[in-house]
Amino acid sequence: MNKCYMFVLLTLIVTSAMILSACAPAATEAPTEAPATEAPTEEPTPEPTEAPPAIGSPEHPIKVLFVPSVDANIIVTGGEVMAQALNEATGLTFEVTVPTSYAATIEEMCASPTDTMAFIPGLGYAIASQ
């Protein structure tokens, strides 16, 4: 019984020591001083430049692209009729083109998405939007 009593007593002491050490407040580090920062230097404001021509103006027409599915001349002829109707309806200028390939159509759309529209199948649009 003596060994059992000693084991219980030792277990009780170790458990009490662990509980008391867990309840002790955590040591806090002394606050460090923030490093000195330099004030930002003011850069001169750049001179205003001439604004680029508006999208849809004769100097910057909206590009209408078609996939080369048949003869390019046939597509351009039909596209010009559509461009003229769009011009009359909106007052904007449109330029109809047929790139050399399906991939070139997607590349041109991705190169200038703000002033280009294209008539392409859905898969091409999904690829271009990624």
C-alpha cells in the first residue's frame, strides 16, 4: 500500500503543478518602438495629355469581327450592311473585318476587348473570357 500511496501522492503533486503553471499569467513582451518612417515625397503632377479619340468615332471605330467560315468577301459585304444599320441607329462608326483564322479572331478580341465585338461560337467566347 505504501507504493500505491506514494504513486497517488506523486500524481497529485504533478497534476497540481501543471494546473498552477497553466493559471499563471502569460509573460508579455515590452512594446517595441515603431521604426521612424519617412514622409512621402510629392511627385509633380504630369501635364495633361490629349485625350484619345472616343470609341465609336471615325478615328477609333468599333471593330466587328466574323469567323472566316465562308469566303471573306461575302462576310464583309453582309457585315457592311449591318455596320451601316448600326451606324444609323447609334451614330457610332463600325469597321467589319474577317481575321485569317478562328484563333486570330479570338486573339484580336482579347487584345482589345473594349472596342471589339465578334460573332463567334460559344466555345470561342468561353476560351476568350478566361
